[in-house]
Amino acid sequence: MLEAIGLVKRYGQVTALDGFTLSVAPGEITGLVGHNGAGKTTFTRIVAGLAAPDAGHITVAGLAPRRAARLIGVAPQEISLYPAVTVRESLCMFGGLHGLRRKSLAAAIGEVSDALCLGGFLDTRIASLSGGQQRRAQAAVALLHRPPLVLLDEPTAGVDPQTRRALLAALRQRAADGAAIVYTTHYLPELADLQATLAVARGGRIIARGTAQQLMAGLPGQITLDLGDEVLTVPATDTAATLAQLLTTINKPLRGVSVTEPSLDDLYQAVASHA
Amino acid sequence: MPDDSSLRTRALRVTALTRHNLLLRRRDPANLITYVITPMVLIALFKPVLTRLMPYGGTAQDVTGMLVLTSTLTLQIVGMSLLSERTWRTWEMLRSTPATAAELLIGKALPVLAVLLLQQVVVIGYGVAVAGLRMSGLPVLLLLALLVWSITLLAAGSLLATLVRSHSQLTVLTDIGAIVLSTLAGALLPLSMMPSIARHIAPASPGYWAISMLKAAIRGDAAGTLAPAAILGGIALVAGAIACMRLRRGLALLRS
């Protein structure tokens, strides 16, 4: 669905993207992670047709991004909605720009309203909504026309658990229906919830790509042994074998053992610091 | 997949944008109300003075002058309607849709043009109904003049919006610019009563041509209407072209 190869984007002396390559298949949720300035937002803007790369090649369903606008749903990092209109009026306008009319528009609004629990504030002006409700409204705009490619840039920043759950559930459903989703975030546990593949960006390029299991293979977990008068912490790639070996070599009585598997945070730290 | 470039699809997108922008205008009527009430008050206050100074044409001077003065202040409505898209960060949301830059601009411009025309028609209507303005010309000639002046304001306001960096800059420019340029154009006092230097530089103000055009339309002078209309059309064309070029770049030049 999305093919980006060797994208380069410069703003004056600053190179925002430096050979950024990423493919996302239909039905796949890709978690795009990286520090601030890694190039995530620039990449999202290029996919959305809001900026052109200086070099490289990008297609959405085989089309240039600008020609594929109807196939893309975008929720930018910051709230980008008209404060004086209601959620329904916003959805009507953006739906209209994506070619939805009357019955199809009403059906689409009903669908995203159910999926993101907008019913209670569908006819409330954006300016009167809480931050979490505004986030849901913005995600609804992105999902409204059932785009085959959804771009969400930190859609859960600062939101309550209810909003997060509703949004993640809606995205899982869309992916199950075949949509490709690029999900930019700093909250890595969300990516585990979404069963997303990972793309780790650094310095304007992707430095690691794959499923969490693939990328975490070889990443050390941690074994903690409570020996009464001391606590022993040992990093271990193969925790079972290492634990067995430790138990045969320790002469003190063992009060307790805990094994911690590597987390996505560990993965991110390891990849980002070693790349 | 529907054809995004078909005429019908384009028209439907422009309709959606126009409807939405009309809604935005309805939700924020304060400026329009101000610019409708203010000229009515000014016309009533200045009429006794101007009719004494100008026994023939004093009312026309009063109505057209106040109309040009206050309609120039509506540049702020035009500018704000564009600048607000940056404040709300909605311009990029619009640009990420299938709508083209031209469609976005038309959808934005039509409701603002309607507001500008409405303000001027109401002021002229008040001039005729209350201030005793006598119309000798065809209404269609006056409507044409009002349309030309509205388009000029729309183009100038759009250009201003692409040049300034904030709402406060826009307010300062439109307030000072509108009052100075309109006064120089002879909106408050007839040019014949102003210092000779003012009379010499008056043609540099678009308001000068607007007052000439409107007075000619009121007295039914088609040639006297069309000549200044052509000059204003030229100003609108240049300002509009520059504004469009800058707007097509997604208000990228408007970084604060």
C-alpha cells in the first residue's frame, strides 16, 4: 500500500530525511518510533502530500501521494479542527471533500461515531470539547472515508485511557478490514496492544524494521536472584539456560528469583543507542 | 474509485467548502455587524455637514465615502478568514484532501465575497431608504461597481494575509491603512476641500477609484463607472495573482 524508498528531505541546512525507506502492506499496522527530530513527522507530511521529497521515490497504492489523497486519512500531531463548528459539521465538511454524500456520509459518520464513542458530543462545538474528545474527533476525520492508508501522528498524546482504548480498538478493526496504518508514537506499549510491526527512525532514516519478536530476539532480558544478604542481577539473552547455569553455581540459599523479558522500551533504547 | 478531477466532483467539493465557510462566517458575525452599523451612524452624523458643504451631491459623497471607508476596514474579515486557518492548523488538513488549491481558494473566497457584497448593499440600501440618496442610474450598474470593489477588497485582503505574520499585524495594517487610504481618497471630506498635496496623491489610493466609480454608478454614468472599474480590476488582478501564488505554497511563508 505504501512504498517509500530512499526519501531525502532538506530544510535549508537541516536534513530531515536522509534515505528514509519504509513499506507498509494492506492490513499492517506499523509503529513508527524514534526520538524527536528523527524524521517521523516529515515522513508523514510527505506521505500525506503536504511536502515533496528532494530525492527518493514514494507511492501510495502505486500513485504519487497527491494523486492518492482520497486513499489517505491523516490525523496530525496537533489538533487541526475548526473550533467554532461541531464535530458533526467537521465530519460533514471533510467527508464532502473526500466525495461522501448524503446517505454514504451519514453512514460513515454513524460508523466512526460508534467506533470512537463520539455520540455524546457529536453536536458539540470543537472548542467546547476536552483534549481527549478533540483527539477522538480528529481521528474520526482521518477514518471517516475508510481510507486504505491511515496516518496517525501521536494520536494519543495526552489522552485519557478511555480515548486510548477506543482509538486502538478502532484501528485494530480497520487493520483487520485491510487498511494499512502508520502509527507514530512515543508510547511503545500501545504498539504491543496493536500488534504492530516496528519501524525505528533515527537521523532521518529507518534503522530497524520488523516485528517486535524479530527485533527483540537477541535482546537481553534480566534475571534477578534474591540471595538474602545480596540481590544479584544478571542480563541474559537466553534466560532459561542462564538461570539453570546460575542455579548450579550459586552456593547460597535462594530467597527468590524473577525473570524480566525485554520490553519494547528496551528494544528502542538498544536500537537507538547502537545504530 | 470516483474520478477526483471530474467537473461534478470538483463542484461538489467547492460546494462543501463554501457551505462550511459560510457556516464559519455565521458563527462569527461580530465584524460584519460592526461594519454595517458603523457606516450607518457615520452617514447620519456627516450628512448635515456634507450637504451644507456640497449642496449638489452631498448625500452621494456621504454614502459612498462612508461605504468606502468602512468596506476598506472589512479587509480585516478577508485577512482573518485566511490567517485563522493557520491559527487552527486547518489549512494542511484541507490540503491533505483531494481538493485542489484552486478549489480551496474558491471555497474560501465565495463566502467572504458574499459578506463584502452584503455589507455594501446594506449600506447603499440604508443610504437610499434613510439618508435620501437618489439613484439616477440602473441598479445593475451599481451592483457591478459594488462587485468590482468587493473583488478588489478580497484580492487585497488575501494578499495582506499572506504578507503579515500575525493577527495583530493584520489589525494594525488594516486599521491604519484603511483609515489613511480612505481619507486620502476623499472618503471623509471631498477632495476639493483637502490640501493640494492630498489631491495629487489621492489616485494612488484604490479608494479614490472606488468613490469615483460608485458616484458615477449612482448618477448613471456608465463610462465614468467602467474606467475606474477597469483600474480597480487591474489592482485586483495583480494582488489576487500574488496572493494565489503565496497561498498555493500552503501559507508556508506565514511562519511566525
